[in-house]
Amino acid sequence: MSKYFRDFHLMKLLKGFSTQGLPLDLFIRNYLKSNKSIGSHDRRFLAETIYTMFRWLGLIDYLSGKDRSWEHRYEIFQKLDTTTAHENPALPPHVGVSFPKGLYELIKSGLGEDKVKEFCLISNTQAPTTIRINPLKTDRQTLLTDWEREYEVYPCTNSPLGIVFKKRENFFGMEQFKEGLFEMQDEGSQLLAFLVEAQPGQQVLDFCSGSGGKTLAFANRLNGTGQIYLHDIRQSALIEAKKRLKRAGIQNAQILQYDDTKKKGLKNTMDWVLVDAPCSGTGTLRRNPDMKWRFDP
């Protein structure tokens, strides 16, 4: 693809994302899915450029002045030196690490002055991608054997279902993903799900479910019996959870809307209630850099 068309798609993605409410990863996935002519090299360029721009959007906007058009932001981004910005005394501390001021101050109150910059800078780097295999459909060694020929992968240290990819890949285009053999999930979330020792026939409420990652991790323990209820205040997350449940072949799960009156009937009926509070999403900033610009302390 020529630079002209690559930049055309980049601007279309950036401007389109700014006018809708989907998470960044889902928006990029949907866009690339509907533009199949974009090759793998250009897909990687578009995704990595957009993710990096959102990691450093605070600094980009500070340097952009009053012109906040995406064309001007991209010009600033191409000249940006992110390695030393946090050392520049002329920049406000939160700008140097490209974090919203309110979130920066909140993190500083918990970690202290010495650690807050370190946390923010680490959050602005790309994390290795961790996936969790679906034990209802496959096993870890089978996927490791398939992928070792093509990718840099290794098993997670602590989660028996986890595999780490050293680089971001087009996971959504993989046949194994389409068949529901794996899902993206940090190892920490996988381990949290292991704490739910649900047994067949039991009732489980995942109260801060997000898009259902933790539910997917422990659902196999119920062997298709009992019932799992997913609840979240974000409608977009529940819509994605419904898709993920279907892809994984999980049928004993129900989605509860935030204002669903059915919640009252669940009182004192659950065997397990999982509350992954405070549902801020700050633990996934390396994978979802757009979330920090939505954060309201």
C-alpha cells in the first residue's frame, strides 16, 4: 500500500474513533475487518501507530497548541521524542509522561512522588500479549506446538492456561481465535479467575464482568451446568461479552444490564460473587491506552 493510502486509512481510523464509544481495540478490529484489502504489514503499521499515539496523546496535544486536528497531531507525533520528555523541566509532570492530570495525581497519592513517573512510563510501553486457551476446546501444548513455528511464544509462569506472545499479532484474524480456542487475557486476570473454585451446578455472579474475560476463564469448571451471571455498568462491554461467550461455546451464562430488575431476585442465591473493583481499567493501560483519556477520578 502506498503512503498516501496508508495515511488515508490512518486518518479515517483516528477521526472515526473520536466520534463513537467503542474501545480502541474493538474499533480497529472492526475497521480492518471491513477493509480486507489492507495487507498484514499495513495493518500492523496502522495498529501500532494508533496505539502509540494514544499512549502519548497528552504530550502531543500539549505540543499541538490550539490545533487539535488529527493531521496536526500526526505531524507532531512523527517528530516526537518520548524517551526524554519526562525529564524536561519545562513540561508539567503529568504532561511529560502523557497522563491526565487527575489520574496522575491519584496515582501519585497512592505510590508517591518517586514511583508515579515510573508507573506512567511503564504504562506507556507495549505489553507482551497474553492469551488464555479455552480448555473446553483445546489444550495449551497443542497451541504452543502450532504457534512455535511462526511466532515467539512461551507458556505463562503461573497460569496453566496462559501463553505469552512477545509481539502483538493479528489475533482476531487467526482461525484458532475464530473457532474460540483462545481469548486475550492478562495472566493476573487468569489467576484471579482461578480463585473462583466453582463446582458443577453452582450459581456465580461476576459483578464487574467487563467483557467477560474472567467468566470465560472459570466457566469450564461448571461443565455446562449451573448458571453464571455477568453484570457491568458499561453496555459496550456487555455486548462484547455476549459475542465472546458465543464464540467460546458457553451456554450457561446470562447477561444482566445495569438497571436489570432481575438482580434483586439473585440476593442470597449465589454460591460465588466475584467483584473485581474498582472497575477503573487502570490495570490494562498498556493494552488499552485510550482508557486513560476516558478516566474520570
